[in-house]
Amino acid sequence: MSNSKAVLGMLCGLVVPAGAALAQQAPAPQIEEIIVTAQKRAQSLQEVPVAVSAFSGAALQDHHVSDVTDLNQLAPSLQVKTDDNAANPKVFIRGVGLNDFNPNTASAVGLYSDGVYIGSPLAQMTQFFDIDRLEVLRGPQGTLYGRNTTGGAINVITRKPTQHTEGDISVEAGRFDSVNVEAALGGPIAKDVVAGRIAVNVIRDDGYSRNRLTGHSGNDTDRWAARGSLSFTPSATFDALVQLRYGKTNGGSIWAYNRSLFPFTDAATGPDGVCAAGFYTSGQCGDVAGYSNTSGDLYRGDYHFEGKDEVETRGASATLTWDLGDLQLVSVSGYDHADRDDREDTDAGPNDVITATYRAKQSVFSEELRLQSTDEESPAVWVAGLYYSNDDLDTNSYLDVLRLFRPIFASPDNPNGFAPEFSVGVFGYPYTQKTESWAAFGQIDYDFTEQLTGTAGVRYSRDSKDFNYASTAEFDEITIFTLDESKDFSSVSGKLGLQYRFNDDVNVYGSYSRGYKSGGFFGGQTVEPADLTPYDDEKVDAFEIGAKLQSPQRRMRSSFAAFYYDYQDLQVYTLILRGAITVQNFTNASNARIYGAEAEFSITPIDHFDVSLSGAWLDATYQDFRSVGQDYSDNRLPNAPRTSITASLRYEWPMFGGSLALQTDATFRSKVFYDTRNVERLSDPERTFVNARIGWTTADEHLEFGVWGRNLFDETNISDIIPIEGLGFDLFSVGPPRTAGIYARYNY
């Protein structure tokens, strides 16, 4: 830990001398201008009055981004975790996100692929290959992006077909027999009219966890995805981009680490009645079946079941653009279907305490129609649009609980030993949810002067949800209760802002935004109808001021943002004890307050030397929040570290007729809590992760190869801690330990 923190300090310390070098080195290359589409039109990153971070496809490759979880801390205030191997990423921006893994609940951070909202959490893991750039929009995006963006949005923009033949292939191999292959080929089909591109990504590894009972490896990856794109430009006033995509995951289910909670001795009993810190691996604590995990190795366990997490996704999109003089009409249509079958050893132990099966099918169709101005001479730039989506979800999941105790309750009248009063049985919760969403929106940017621009936007949204739920037992042979309910949710969101440009290099902005996240129905397992009472919309009033600066020589770029959020009816997912049983709970917190500041720097002080630094300070707490007899007021929000810092440097120099490049980066985050209660054992102290890459590129820049390493100091890599206190254990989801390997890339 001390070594990795020292490296982070060294990288951060480079920013000051690098800045001083700007006055001593001349001439140096300019930082490349970055174009983003954060406001549904092409703008320079430095001009857009939004807190947004952008990354090129090459930069994402250098950072080894192969799915959404690899974006963790890549941008200020961005935290990403998962408790599954193939679905349900949990994305938090500025402390705003959602811990719920049930597929009918939307994240507070919207994920968009080429303008299409990927609403299903089952389909959000396989979009990250053959990327042109990625944009992370921080803060509510209630006007142009709509519902479910109270935290922000992530835009994935893939590489498009061109009128010249091009291709590339990248191959990585590393520890745990990992292989990552990405290849693409594109070019003209009919000169100046039709072009195509196809891209494929294959990722597999043997996994970094070990089952002590069988000697098998787990937490393995086995997935592939493909995307085909076709560009059609029959005239100067119309173009179309059509995409087809497919993904398949056949890897293992999550293997968590079991931490024992039930104390067997007085000495091991903590003040809260569960195992005291320091006794977890002593053998004096265990779970409800008496199993004591005496190992502190997070990557080893005694698993009674080695499951699979299988996900199949397929989708299509079409973006049609008509130029109408000073106007442009844009149609964005999208369809995604995901089918998941996940079977996992949830107790992560040798006894059959709880085994889960999660099955879901989800289909989402969306259509957005925009009319926007294109007259560059006009002081007004505006966009107006309509949006519609249809989301159809069908689940059939169940939990097999305490099967090992069935013989105790077996009798001639009850041969299967079903005992619901002791939670012994198979408890299912098949349900369907159909959601129709409509929205109308508009935004205008008006230049009052050459320096002062005002922004005003508004969006009206309406969601209609039909929810049909059944709580069952013994594989649907017994029906505990059913629910068939419908409800409409509507909201008005929008934005007001001002931007002042002192000159071409310095501008400041201020904004007020209202964001919202649609209400709905809890989609987890329950035997209590009251748990399915609809929850309300989540709303936020956000105030932000910011500045964007660059040096006249374009060798230094920086941005700053300070923000204050006032949340009402914040949607919160928690695990609670109901009697002696751990159950899921989803409710609206009364409100929350979030405020903080962020900064980003990019510096190129001398030729072929790049330094970047970003950081965030955050204070995120609940206000007047009481739920199921607990008072969470003034508690910190989960996954909201007070401090997070990312530093990176890259230096390139001529060697052997080509160029050799060294890149290293480090990320630091302070302590985080993983639950609403802020229980100390369900927290993780500050962590620092260091990665590095060194590669050689030929003079024509067609071929590159080298070595890479991630988590070089083998820092403990905890993604989440889930308390199953009613059954006597905590579950740790862990990311990979230290990994390293080689890579080769070729393009033409």
C-alpha cells in the first residue's frame, strides 16, 4: 500500500514541474482538440458548458477497457462495480447510483451506444470494443437525455465505416491464461455511397479464484461480441447509419468470498451481536450451517456449486439524418434484446445454504426524432424532439434456501421437508413488467453577445408501467400471493445556464438542472405484498459552476466544476433483517445533499511527453432518512468516496528505427461504505491501484507490441460487500489481483 501511494504521489508531483516546463520548452506540440456530442451536436470539449470527460478509443485500449467496469475512476467522481460476472453493472457518478441488481430497476446513470439508450442492465457489459471515443457526462442530464440520468450519462461512440479501406487487430495475453482479441475491417462497398465495417471482440480467461474443494478455477470470463455497421449516403442531404450487434457470454457465475458472522463463543461476539473484528477467520465464527471460513484469502473458497452466468444479447440501430437547409432532422431507432440464465452458489460455502437462479428476458425498442438548427450565423442554436420507448421484461428467478435442513422437517405428510416458517424451501418470484415511455423536449442556446450565451431547456416525460408479480414456493407449486398493478409516472425536467467566454482559451459557466429517475415497482424476491408498493420518482435540483481553460499555445488544458445537489425521494436499495431473515428493501429516502468539486488537467510540456491529473472531493449524505425502524440521517451514501484522484503520464522517444512509449497511471480513492447503514465492517479503506504499459511502434505506426501490467502492487481489490446476516455471512465481490501480459496491435 505504501509503495502504490508513493507512486501516486510521484505522478501527481509531475504536474507542477511539467507546468513549469511550459515556460522553458519551445515549441511543443499542441494538445489535440477533442470533439464531443454531449449536447446532441458536435462541439469542442473546451467549449461545451457541461462537466464531461472524453477518451479516445486508443486511450481506452491503453487503459485496458473491455467492459463498463473497467471505467472505474477513469473520470472524476466515477465509481463502477458489479456483483455479477456478465450483467448488472452498478455505475455511480458523484455518489449517485443504485445498488439494486434486479433487472426491472434502471440505473441513475444512463448508458448510450451511438445515441441509443441501453436500458436493460443485462445488455450493458458488451458495448466496449472498436470505440471511436467515450464521453462521461457528470450531473443530471434531464433535458437532452431524459429519465434515469440523475447521476449522469455515459456515451459510447463506436468507429464508423469510411470510404477508405482500413483494418486493425489487437491481441493481448496474460496471467490466468487470459486472451483478448479485437479485430475490425471496413471500407467502401459502393464508392462515395455505401461503406461497411465489421468488428469482433473475444475475451476469455480461466479466472482468478480457486475452489479448494475441487481445485477448479472460477470467476472466469468467456465472451464474444460482434458489430456490423453500414453507412449509406445516396445524396448530399441524406445519410444513414445502420448497425447490427450480437454478444454471447458463457463464463462462470460470480464466486464471492464468505466471511463468517455467527459467533460461537463469547470472546468472538461483537457489541452488535455478530462476529467481532479480528475473529472472522478464527474458527470461532460461522454461518447458519456451522461452516467457518478460516482463510483470509479473498481468492479462495469452498464452493458446493460451480455455476454459469450465461447472457445472450442482440440488437440493431438506425440513425437517419436529413439536411433541410438551415435545419436538420435526425431519427435514432434502437432495439436491444437480452436473455440471461445465471446459476450461482450464493452462500460461497460447502453447504447448500442458498443457491440462486436468475433468469430474465428483456426487449427494449426506442425511437427519438429530433429537429435541430444548423445555421452557424444565427445567434440561436436549438433542438426539439420527441422520444418513445417500449420495454418488455419477463423474469423467472428463484432462491433455493437452506436445502441442507430439509431432512429435519421431512415427514410422510411433507416428504420434501418444505418449511416456509423457517425459510426452508424454493422461493420463486416470476414477474413481468411492461413499460411505455414518452417524452417531448427542447433546448436553446442563445448568444446575447459574442461572449455571453444563455441556455434553456425543458423536457416532459411520462412512463406507464404494468407489473404482474407472483410470489411462489416449490417451483411454483405453491402460490403465496400475486399482484397485478399498473401506474403512470410523469415529470418535468430541464436546465437553465449561462456561459461567458473571456477569450478563445477561457470560459466559465453556471447552470441549474432538474433531473429525475422514474418511479416503479420493486423487483426482488418477497413474501410480503407491502414490499411491492410503488416507489416514487427520484428528483434532483442541481446547481453547478465551472471553468474551462487552455494555454494560448494549446499545451495545457484544464477544467473545474463545483456542484450542489438537493435530492428528493432518492431511491435506495438495502438489505435488512426482518426477524432473523435477510430480505431486500427498496424505498424512497426523504432527501439527500451532495456537494463537491472536481478538476482535470492535461499537459504536454515537451514533445512526446503527456501528463494528466484529475481529482474529486465529495460530500454525499442522507437527510432525514428513516426506513424500517432505522435512522440513516447524516449517513454517507454508498460508493461515494470523499476523495478520488487519477494521475497518468506517457513518454515516447525514438528507438530502433521506431518509437518506444512508457505509460503509467495510478488511481486513489478514500474510504467507501458499501451499505446505507454505514456499518464499519461493510466498508473498505483507502486504496491505490497502479498500472503500467511499455510498447514499441514501428516508424510507419502500423505495428505495435509490448508488455502491460495492472494492479502492479497487488492491492486488495474489493468491488462490493453484501451482508446476508440472517444466514450468518457477508459476501465479498472481488476484482482481479495483480495481472500482467503481452500485447500486439496492427493496423492499416
